[in-house]
Amino acid sequence: MKQTVDRAAQKVLDSTIGRQAKTVWDRSEAMEPRCGFGDLGICCTICLQGPCRIDPFGPPDQKGCCGADADTIAARNFIRAIAAGCAAHSDHGRDIASTLLHAAKGGTGGFRITDAAKLNAIAAELGIPAEGRSPEQVAEKVALACLEQFARSPLPFMQRAPEPLKKKWSQATLWPKGIDREVVEVLHRTHEGVDADYRNLILSGIRAALADGWGGSMLATELSDILFGSPSPIRSKANLGVLKADEVNIVVHGHEPALSDMVARASREGELLDYARHKGAKGINVCGLCCTSIELLMRQGYPALGNFLSQELAILTGAVDLMVVDVQCVMPGIQDMAKCFHTELLTTSPKAKMPGVNHLEFEESKAHALAHEIVRRAVDAYTRRRPERVNIPDEVMDLVAGFTVENIFTNLGGTFRSTFRPLNDAIISGRLRGVAAVIGCNNAKVTQDEGHLAMTRRLLAADVLVVQTGCSATACAKEGFLRPEAALELAGEGLREICETVGIPPVIHMGSCVDNSRVLRALCEMVKEGGLGGDISDLPVAAAAPEAMSEKAVSIGCYAVGSGVFTVFSPPPRVEGSRNVVEFLTRGIEDVTGGKFCFERDPVKGAEAMIAHMDAKRKALGLSPMMYKEKIYKEKK
Amino acid sequence: MKGVIVIDVEKCLGCRSCQVQCALEHSHSKNLVEAIRERPAPRARVRVEAVDGLAVPLQCRHCEDAPCVRVCPSHALEKPGIDDPVSVTNERCIGCSLCILACPFGVIDMDVTGKAIVNCDLCVERLKNDRLPACVEGCPTKALQFKSLKDVSSGKRRKYLTAIARGDR
């Protein structure tokens, strides 16, 4: 299998040092063949009587020690993954809420309220009066109201959903009882000898996923906007070529925006710039990996070095002076890579340490000072850089990011408020077929970026507007799909017209993985705008994670399905050892929430399934036939 | 490739990955997700048996003077040459089960239809393409290995000498 379609990544892997280095792909190959029981989700390690395995080639009536069959085992494993995903996103949200609280109370860390208008809008939504109160007083109430959601219902942002969806949630008792409570409940239900009904288990998992999407993730997005500013369309660059040979290169990696925002600020301060110049560098270059990078890109235009599978390659260029990581998707493998270079690796979260790696703990009250220390260390590391070992590929791509529900259509319509009318009209008239969210990770089992690019190309050719987040957005950014010009090269005629009129690229970058909550909001806005049915499940839209890797992706997939979205997910979650669980996730659940999964592994066939779904929804709504013939899709070799 | 499947009993964790890989290799699709839906279900020719905490994968030893071959009345079982595996021609098998009774290791099974036997074929097709037998390739701890008998005995000699040199013996 080819490792990557990213030319910069391939160059680094093919370099003399790259060929010697052990990377994620080598380790992945060493894992082959993967354990069949684990892969199919029918190995149960929950109680100490096990591990119990169901022989996938054996007779149908097999049971584990306790009597659990393949359905129960697969469903239990599956929803534990959802709970972990919900926990990761939501704990990130909790940290943002606590940083907002810190800022509101006048903390010394240097955090402040950046978007007061958004603060007031959210306060109004949460029923917190802003009149006669200072932004700090309002922010304190907002932060506390968000922290409340972890312990108990209601999750007020769920009220954004269309009425029919809310009714479905009520009928299936899918309203979360609190974000943390749903995670706890999944762990309780999956404990030995509790819930054995795979449908009941999966619905509990969906409830936890909804607590993620409409709770933890959504409040992370909204509060990050308040703290660090709401994004607006912004130009930047992507890929390994953004590293600079003559500047101090600081790479922020992980998921949270709080520390990286401070590091970026510190890197612009005169005192530290002078220090860098004094040590022989021309400047300080901050860039990033994974979603921490995207938070900085969306709000301040800092370039994106790469996505999940590029993290070791960044260090392999020999040009990274310091990599500072927080939480999630930080491969422990980077510590071995960093040891081979001058690169200083720093962990900062009390939740994420690595043995033998320097740890500077992030505390809100000392954030500014910590950021200074980090930049200073990076400059010191720069002096140890060995130019003969530096190998920066020249691949750099332009991009436009920074789209949100609030700003995406502000430029059009001539009104002061943003409106989704242009989008709905374009779909109704048949200029656009629909909207697809292509999101998710990289996975070493799949050629890096190939799934994202092939699927997105196929969708664009069929006049589907593509919105993206996370590693998927970075994949398409590196390939140039996030440039407005990409509409000319890749989009069908109808989509191209829309892109030219609104002035947007055909692929819309909506942020980090918690920002998939922006996509949920966008779907609500489309329903609210009218003309496309009364529920999210009526819309000609679909979602996909063509290179899914993490438990967070499983949770995102489940809240998409739980909100009525047709969702292509590959590689599939580990449920394929149970026919009933697969059947329920890919068919049965549609009767409950209106959404369902499709476990198609081929990204182009996945895109075609999404297109077929959109066509079916268009037909059900009685929309006009497509205005233009589909652009001939050519698979790029 | 010529050789025999060798088992290092100390390394077997009893994970049954060899069974899964064997059944997968003997499926039509050779794709795990599709293979588990095939009917009749593909069968593993290797079985991990466990007694008193000792787990060992067992499969056909492809005996030189194979009792199963000797008792087979319809010449469905054959051992063409000394290095060749015992092979089964399903069309000739009359399902008399004499081989199952004769095998000293209990590694021959009747297939689910009861019409013919299933036995390890040493993955002959893979060997022709210089690929290890599926169970060997699938073993995560290398408890299963594919070696020539020469390598087995030379390995044993070295192990024996090392023990003497270390004073373990």
C-alpha cells in the first residue's frame, strides 16, 4: 500500500534520513495481520472471566463466558468507543469553559474576552440577561451555565435543532441527562451483566454522542469564539514547506486553542523577536499540526503544517526547533523521532505526559509566562539545529479558511444579517445538488489523504458543496482544494457559479473537530431557512469520514446519524462481527433518528452513495432536476 | 518454499489468530468482512487446544508414512513425495471418516456437510509464491514458524550448546 499521496510527505519519507527512520507506517506494517477478533469487534475484555471471543467462522449460537453473544459484545465495545470520543471532545470543552471563567474573573493568565457580540448572543440563548452587566460578568454566567451541562440536563444548545428532530429524540429517549452522565452511563451499561440488548446499548451510545455534538463540542466551539475571537475568512498556507530554514520553527500540536493562542501572541512580542534575532534567526515561525493548528489557522491565519500522519514527518525535516503538544492525536512515537534531532518536545497538559519528555504544565493563571518560556526554549533549540540535517520540502499551498455559520453567507444578499437563503435557493433550483461534510482523521491503514481527496473530488464534480473540518480539511488544503480557483478546476458548473457569486472556495473549511458542531448548526439554519423540508433528515445532505481513526470520529459519526444525517464511515467501526449491529446501524436506526451509517470502504463509491442519497432526498422534496450535467469525474492517479 | 510448521509452545498465547487467518485463507473472498458471511463458512485447519494452562496450535503434521493416507480407501488422501504435504481431493472423498479415526493427532475434521474432510494443505498455493502459510504469518508471537527440518535440528543444537556454555546443564 502506498503510504501517502501528499508529495511533501513522500519527499520526506524518501530522503536519506527518512528511509532510515521508523514511522507510523513501519509500525503499522509490523501490526499485520491485525487480530481478526479485535477487528470485527467480537473480542470482549470487559470482565476478568474473559477475554472471550466469538469465532467469526464458527456456529451462530456462540456465547462468551457470561452468555453475551456477538451482538452484545460488538455493541458494548462500540458504545465504549463513543463514550471515549464524547469524553475527549467534551473534556476539551470543559477546559475552554474553565478558561473563560478564569478570564471572566480577571485572571492573570492573559486571557480576555475577544468577541463580546458572540458572548451576548450566546448569553441570550442561555437566558442570561446581559443588560447592565459587564462582559466579564456575563461571561462568568455563561461559563458556569456551560459547566452545568456536564452534570445535568438540559443541554440548551439542543434547542437549536428542528422540532421534528426534537420529537424523534423524545420518542427514543435520546435527550442526554448531562454530558458526563451519559459517558458514565455507557460505562455502567457495558459493565459485566448490565445491558445485553444491542439496540438499547447503541441508543445509549447515540445519546452520549448527541451530548458530545450538541453539548461538549458545541460549547467548546462557542466559548472558543468568545475567548479567542470568531473566525472570519482568512488566507493562509499549508504543508511542510511552511517551515522556514532561517527562522525559529515552533510547532503547536494537539487540540486545544488556549496555550497555542498564547504561544502565537508571545512569538510576536518584540522582546522575544529580539532574542531570536540575537541568536541568529530571522524571525519566529509558528505553525501547527492537527486541530490546535486549525484553531490558530481559523482565527489568526497561522499556517497548517499537516494533518495527523504528518506529525513525525514534521520532525523528520530536521527544521522543527520545538514542538509543544497538549491533548489528543499526539502519537507517542514522536518522542523517538524527536530524540534523533535537536527538536525539543514539550508536553503541557496534566492529562498527557510522556516518559522522558520535558513537561511544562499549563495553568491558566500562568499561561502568558509559560508561552514566553516556550518561545524562549524554541529559540535556544534553534541554536542547536544542524543545517546539514535540514530537509524542508518546498510544497506550500495557498488556502482560505475561517468559515462559520455566522459569516459564510454574509457577503451575499445585501442584508446585515447572514442568511442561508442563497444556499437553499441554489439547492432548490438545482444549481447545487446538496451539501456534504467530509471530515475526520488520517489512518495508517489507508493511504494518507487519498480517501479525503478522491471523495471530495467526486462530490465537487457532482455539484455538491463540501464543508470540512479537522484532518480532512488539512488534506484538501494541502492539495489546493481550499483556494477559490479550485472551483474552476474541480467543481461542476452549478457549484462553480455559486462559488464565483458568493466568493467562496468549493471546499469550505469550518474548523477543528469540535467545530463539527458548526456543521450541525449550519444544518439547522438550512432547515430554518425553509424550502428543504422540516427536518435535518429531509435535507439533501450527507457526511463522511473516509479515513476515520479515532474514537472521537466514532462519536462524531454517531451524533451525525443521531441528528438525521446519512454518514459514510470508513474504515468502519469495529462492529462487523455482528450482523445485527451492522444492520441496525446501517438501516434500522433510520426509523429512530432519520440518519444512518454506510460502511463503504472505497472513497469514490462512498461519494456515490452520498450523491444517491442526496438525489433521493431531492426527489422526496420534489426539487427541480439538476441544472447542469454532471462534470465528468476523472480519477486522479 | 519447503519446510514444516514448527510450534514453540512457550510462545503461544492462545489468541487463536492462526485459526482466523487459516479460515480466511481458505475462504473465497480472502477478505475478512466478506469471508465471515460466506456459506458454508470457511473452516480453519488449525486449532488451538488448551490443557492445564498449556495452549498449542495443532494442525496436520503431514507425516511421511501417514496413517490417514494408508487407510483412505478412495485415494482421496495422497502424499506424492517426501517433501509434499498430505493432500485431499474432495471429489474422491467418500466421507468414510477412517482418516479421522486413524490420525494420531486428531487434526482432521469432517466438513459441515459431512461429505468430505478438511485438513491442512500447508498453504501450498502460498508456498508456490514464496509466502508463508497463513497461520505462520498470522501468529503475533512467532509461536508458529515455517522451517526446514535442517534448520529445526541446527537450531536445537545451538540451543543445547548455549545451555552448556551458560552452565545451565
